[in-house]
Amino acid sequence: MHLRRLFVLACAAAVPTLIVAATSLGQSTAAPSNTSLPSISGSARDGSLLTASHGSWTGSPTSYAYQWLRCDTQAGSCGQISGATSDHYTVQTADVGSRLRVQVTATNASGSGNATSRPTGIVQPTGTAPKNTAAPTISGTPQEGSTLTVSPGSWSGTPAPSFSYQWERCVGTGGGCSAISGATATTYTASSVDVAHTLLVQVTAKNANGSSTANTAETDLIAPAKSAQGGAAIQISQVSLPNRLVIDGVRFSPTPAISRGLITARFHVSDTRGFSIQGALVYVLGLPYGWVYGSPEAPTDSTGWATIQIRPTVNMPLRRGDLVMFVRARKPGDNLLAGVSTRRLVQEPIR
């Protein structure tokens, strides 16, 4: 009887110990659970080093594993970055324009749990956008059939920018430029449609940080391949030194002169580039002085021709010989014998 009582008391004393052991065993078998999200420190910029903090967990994790994720700009559609399994990650150029997250796996003897950090900002490129520091230029002869070449000039910005080009045709008096279809190379061959126009090139520099544009200066007027009498003319205001006027065409009607009747004289004016010139003032003086009456200056028309009526006097002989004429073409406002003016002696036969 005494022994049975001692056994019962011994069993009763052991029950609390078993309950405590069972309770303690239940707590140690719970897998880790996240209570504070992992976080990322560092600058979201190409080449920067990011560091992951695993956050807070229950279950006393014994280890942590990391997987970096590349996501779209909305921080969705994330994919694992191959090999990025450390708590540190160096941002790659491939990450520029994306956002990054890190997924942490906490593990203990009873299992593991996962948690993902909030996203970084959108990853920015390293360096600066291009900026023009010396204007681009065009080299070559501004003439129909000639090949012109553009140099991009000087630019700052990292990484070094790449360049694209757009040639433009301008009205010839400054501005009014429009893109020439297909003219996007570093060279351009001037054609007949460019004659009497100027050209410029818009240069675009681009790198991972942005893009910028700069224009060349306009070329001189694109000259024709050769003087085209009767073709479209440019205004006399567009002629300045070192270019000069040239009287390159002369016509008389009738020719030869067989009486003292009215003589119609026509004179074509171009410049040393080969343009026909509109608005040049042409003056004719007959020699000897008393053979013809004086005529007022006449402007050249839209094809570069000036028409002047010459009236012989009774002093002009009706015999075989020549009526010599001094012809001058000038720019309005210029000194009569200076500026871009030109002079020429011509003759009309008398029979």
C-alpha cells in the first residue's frame, strides 16, 4: 500500500514536466514567418552596389537565402536575375529602366518562409546626357553635283554618344528649312533642286542618358553646275563680295543694224557662282557718244535678263562698221564703280 502511493505521487509530479516539454517542442517546430519586410539600401543607378537586409522573422531562422529580381516600371512582371543570390548586388546596364526587388528565404530546422522587399526606384543610367560644345560643320563646295560632308562637332556626355544626321534644304534667304527625304548620311550630293537654296544638317547625339540636337550653319547658296541663262534667278540682295556680277549674255534685234531704227538690246546678268540675277541695274552707253541717245538703267527680270531700247541719232553712220557700247551692271545701293558691279564692252554691227 505504501509503495502504490509513492508511485502515484511520482507520476503526478512528472506530468507538468511533460506538458512543458511538449509545449516547448511545439514552439521550436514552427517555420520562420516574416514580421518586417526585407529592405534594399544603395542607389538605383547603373554600376552602384545595393545591399539587402533580411528583415525580421519569427522562428529564429538559422540561415537566409537571397534572390534578386528585375521588374518592370510598375514593379510587376518580375523575373529572377541569374546568379544574383548574395545579399549584395551590383546594378547592371541591363537593369536601367527597370526596378529591383530582393526575395529573402529564411530557414530553420522546421522549414522556411519567403518575403520580398519593396521595389527600388527606376534604375538610372550612369553619366550625363550629350551636350554640344562646338557646333557641327559642313565642308565641300556648295555647287550642284558636289558632295558635301558634315562633321558632328564636339560633344560632352557619358557614355560617349552616337550620332544621326538629317540634311535640310532652306529657302536661301535664311530659315524656312525642311528635311530632305532619305538624306541621313554624313555626306550629301547637291542636286538641281538645291540650286539657289542653302543646306544645313541637324545632328542628333544620343546616349543612355538622353539625346540632344545641334544644327550646322547654313551653307552658301548652292550654285548651278554652270551658268543657266534664262533659268530661275536669285535676288541681287543675295550677291555680296567676294562674289561679283558678270554680264554673260548679249542679244540685239535687229542685228546687224541696217538703219537708224530702234535697236532692242538684251543683257543677261549672272554672278561668279553661276546664278542668274534678278534686280541688277543695267546701264548702256553708246560709243562714240553722239551716235545714240542715252537710255535709263533697266533692272534684270526673273530670268536675269534686262531689256533696253537704244535709239540711234542722225550721227550714227549707215556704213559697214560697229556701234560700240559700254555696259554696266550693279547692285542698287552700291557705289557705281565698286561693290559687286561689273562692266563690259559690246558691239552691234552696222551694215
